[in-house]
Amino acid sequence: MDFLPPRPRPRREAILPMINVVFLLLIFFLMTAQIAPPPPFDISPPEAASDATPDAAGAAPRTLWLDATGGLMHDDLTGDAALAMLAAGDGPVLIRADAALPAADLARLMRRLTALGIGDLRLATLQRGAP
């Protein structure tokens, strides 16, 4: 007969703390991530010789999308409603135009935006020769 105390079983590793850490990290990354909406138009930006980037210290620009046919969109608004929304706000306006858009159409739009009181217009371009 064996009167010795039973041998202790090896303790299994607790997985609950690791699950808690994973969920905390998941929540942290979800809260700090900036999820950008997809562009409303499929555009290919024009090329430029300069690789100047917009001023990072300035206000975040509002974006006006222009397709090759001259259709425009800001947030979920199109046409004159989009221009009215841009005119009501403050800060720079970033124009993301398709390279196939005629330059005369872009110039007319820029004159129209200036007449609406938007003075800080920026055109998004790709550096010439960049992939």
C-alpha cells in the first residue's frame, strides 16, 4: 500500500491572459487606425516634374475628385452641390483630377472655385517617372 501524497500534476499554462492581450491590441489598432474611403472615381493623376509634397503643417485638405469627363465629387455630393459644400468650408482644397481631363476644363473649374472664395487650391500629381 502506498501512503505517499499524490504527485502534483504539471500545471497547464493559462491561455486567458494571452487572449486578453490580443483583444486589447486589436481594440487599440482599430481605435487608432485611419480607414480611408475608396476613391469615387478610378483616376490616374497627371505627372509633374517636381516631387514637392503638400505642407504637412497646414490644415487637412478637402478633396475634390474629377474624372476624365469632367464629373466632380466631394464626399457624397456631385456637381454644384459639391462645389457649394466646398465653398462653405475653410482650408485648402486638394483637386484629384484624371490625367485625361482637358487642361481647359481644369482651368475653368479652378476659376469657378476661386470665384466661390476658395483661394488655396492644390492639384495632386505623380512625380514624372515614378511607378
